[in-house]
Amino acid sequence: LALGFDGPLAVTAVRDDLLEKPDGKLSILVPVNGTEPSRRAAEVAITMARATKAPVTVLYVAVRTGKRAVRRTLRTRRHEEAILKDIVAIADGYNMSIRTAVLSDTAADEAIMREAGRRKHNLIIMGVGRRPGEKLFFGDTAQALLDKSEHSLLFVAS
């Protein structure tokens, strides 16, 4: 059904405590990477958090490979900070306070699940892009979260 729809799309997988208590308190984790879909997901997360008074953590996962895995450059850190500052500015516009975090040197799905567990988040809101194919597919990280995460998920595709 979703495959035939060309407009913005939100897909959810409700799990764990939100499955048992749908009206329970939210605690939101939103991974960002600087793309427009991740920024839109952060906007959705901030809007939901404001309406429900939920805490929000914005997570930047800095995946390192090869020789650059050993050392994070100053340019890389500035890039990460700029992405997080952009999301903080969005939250400031809503008069909201959010937490930010950076994790590196691990697979994105593992970092997201680790942070969600560590901060006891019960909802992960993630910006995704539709990938071509006969089945609805949002990428490897989204698929890994769908397969492995015990947390509720909201994928925002636009």
C-alpha cells in the first residue's frame, strides 16, 4: 500500500512498553546525520516531544572506517557540531531543551540501540529515504533497527 503512495510517509512499529501502554510517557531518541530526511525527523520528534513533554536526545553517529577510524579530525568534529547545533536551534525555536550525543566507531544501528537503552528511550524517530525496488525498503540501518530493536520505531520518509 505504501509503495504506491508518492507523498510523505510515516511508518511505525510499536513495541515494548508503548505496545502495552499506548498512552504512556514518551522518551524520544532521534538519530541525525545531516541529511534533509534526518532533519525532518528531528522536527517531528521535537514537535511530538513538545506536545507530550517528552525528553529528546539527538544522536549523531560518526562511523569511522579505515585509517580515519583512529583519529577524528577537527573538520569532522566541526561538521558534527554544526549538524547538532542546527537541531538545537530548531528546538530553541519551540522553546524546548534537548540532549545531544555523539557516538563513533560502531555500526549506526548498534549505536542507536545502545543509546536508546542507555537513556531508556522508548521511541526512536528516524528520517529515512525510500529505496528503489519491489518492496518498501528504507536502507540497511532502518532495516537493522526493524529486525533487532526492542524499542518502538517511527520512520519519517518525505
